[in-house]
Amino acid sequence: MDAKTLFDEKLPAILTKAPDKAREIDAIYVFNITGDNGGMWTVDLKSDPPFVKQGDEGTSECTIEVSDEDFSSILKDPQQGMQLFFQGKLKVTGNPMLATKIQEVFKLG
């Protein structure tokens, strides 16, 4: 699965199906995925209902930047995230602890 499919189709469906679970995370993220299948999305898990929107709303508490290729590898194996972070291929600005919490939302799908 590529980033566009995840953020434009799968994640909005997850948030519609389990809004209360998503809001438990209580954070706003920006994902900046570089490369041909990339883009930028705001994932707001504080709003009622939570939502995904293309672009940067400017309210992020955690911004995650990674290439589309590396992002796909993280989706297949979440353990890759830590390796990519230490290799400098995954950048997290803001609250890094929130970066680990977003995986809980992806698991809801």
C-alpha cells in the first residue's frame, strides 16, 4: 500500500469506523511523504470526528517526514520505523512519543 491510498482512502475509513478509539490518542500529526507516491497530510485525532486532510494545517504536534519507499516498508513492518529513524531516513519533529502512538490507529484497520 502506498501513502496516497493509506491517507486518502484507508485511514479516513478507519477514523469513520472507530472515531472514539482514534480520539484516545489525542494528537495532531502531519505526514510529509516525499517521492512519486508521496504528499502531505494532516491527521487530526483531537477533532470530533477525527479527520485526515491533504496539506499542513499548521497545528501539528508531531511531524513525520520519510520517503514513500521507506514509508511503505514501515507499513509492512512497523519495526522498520526505529531503524529508519536512527539511520536519519525518518525525521520526527515535535513530540517524538506521539510518533509511536500513531501505529495504534493503523492497527484499527
